[in-house]
Amino acid sequence: MSEQPATSMMDHLLRTTSRKTVDRAAIIKKIQDIHVPTTADDELAKEIEIMLAHIMAGNATSGYALTILGKSGAGKSKALDHLLNNHPSFASFDGLYNRMSLSLRAVTPPSCTWKKLGARLAAQSGLPVHGETNEDVVWNDILLDRMRKMGTHVIVLDEFQHVLEAPTSHAYTHLSNSIKNLMQTPSYPIWVIVSGVPEIEGILDRDEHNQLDRRVPIIRVKDMPDDETTVGKVVETVQKLADAGGVRIGFPLIHEFVQRLMHGGIWRFGMTVQIIKNSLEKCIWDDKAGGVLLPNHFAQGYARLARDCPDEQNVFKSADWQKIQREVDDKGYLVDPASAPKRRRKKG
């Protein structure tokens, strides 16, 4: 009897790759699926519940913006995604007439305009915008109508710092004012969750005419302090992720090594966790290591994020590791600070 044809690309890959690759893929998935909470996770969960209570109360005349601030690589996006992906209220479902979803989520597009943002959200709702449709049609005739039908009350915008790249100051002002007006949609208020770098603070809570609900909570995902508690948490994270991958740590995680790891992650929890996960992946693919995690795997994991930096610029190789300074670029790589994007806080 002939083998049945593959029914999906994943089915095709499972049939055509080696057993070792299939097993390693399963291990990598286990590691990547583990969420390591930031210090802001509990506060974020509480604010989401407060927002849901305001929506359920049903008597709000306007929504408000919940702002999550943190430097690139702090872990804010992963914290927000994890919470929303696992909160039952944010799961979409089939309603009586159409698909229902409490929220629409999108990454704020670069050089953001109001029309471009509306088109991005409309596509997320299942109604992509084609042609030269103007922004009023995109928002009022397409998106807001779609949101009412879907029961959507929350818009989630990640990488919100892209609003700072609006082509002109007029476009920037129009964008921020339009978002504030959206939260006051007559008879159908909208709540907004924005996540971005610290420079976005104040974009949505400026309200010269006192028209908005003055509740404008801000959650800050801060850099890691260099203290024993944080070092201990990082050690626990390495152990937790290694256990998930069935990997044994083959050397003592002494204080200096953990400091190198935290410095390599530029003292940001999300970036530090990414280095750990990269290092474990290097170990998993190292046949000679025999499932034992070694310092060289961390050097390789760091180099992967630092665009294959030479040993003298690798925090796990250099004797002068404390002098190595890096920043996160728009693609999530660790680069020389001079190469990282510069953003100015908009005034007005």
C-alpha cells in the first residue's frame, strides 16, 4: 500500500527530515515555549484585569491607554504576548453570526501614519484594505464597523515607538490625536494597550482639554540590578531552561560568569534570556558536547546575537568584558551603540 501524500508542510517536514532533527526541533520548542516572567508581569496582569472590569462595567464614556515601557530587549513584548495569549478573555471564538475577538493586535508599522495603522489592524481583523482608500474610510467604514461586529474593545500596539518616526510633526500630532479620539468613540469606547521604548511616554496621556479618563497607567520594565537576588534569578533561569531541554550544566555558574551573562544582555532581562536560549540551542546541535552545556556555548550564543563578533568583543571570551558596550538595533541584534537607532522624545 502506497504512503498517503503529506497533508501540510509540517507533515511534509516530519516525513523528510532525520529523526535527530525531529527530536531536536521538539527540544527547541520546549525551550522557546517557556515564559520566564519579568518583574513587571504581576503588575501587568493586574492592570489587564482592571481594564476588563472597566469594559464589563459598561458605563464608560471613554477608554484609556495602558502603556508598557522598557528598553529594547527588556522583555516587555514577550510578557504582554504571554499574558494575552494565555488569558481566556482574549481568546477569539465563533459568535452567532461571525468571529468574535475582544482585541485586535498589531506591531506598529515603521514611519507610522493613521491610515497605515488602520490598514494593519483591518488586516488583523480579516479584512485587508486594498487600493488608495483614504483614512476615514479605513477607520470609520471598515475597521470600526468590523470591531463592533466582532465585539472588539481593545487595540494592542507593540513597537509603538514607530509613531515617533511619523513623516512630519503634523502627521505625528494627527496620529496621536486620532488615537485619543478613538478612545472616545461615541457609544463604543476603545481601550488601547501600547508597548514601546521609554521615549513614547506621554504620547497618549497628553490631554489639553481634559476630555479623557485621566487613568493612564504606566508599567515600566526596568533594567536588571546587579544584586544577589537578580543573580540568583538568572541562575534559576539557566537551570530551568536547561532542564526543559534535557541539558546538563557542565560548569559552576559562578558570580562572575553570571555577571558576564547579564552584561552581555545589557542588563535587560529579555535579552539575557535570549542569550541563554541561544546558548542551549548551540549545545543541542553540538554532537561532541553530549548534552552538556559549556561556557563556549554561551560565547557562541552571544556571538549569534552580536552578529558573529570577534572574541575580543565577546563578553564570554574577553578579559575586558566589562568595557564592551552594545545596544539593540531594530532587528533585535546587539550592535555598537553608535549603530543603534536614535529616537527623540516628541514635544508638544
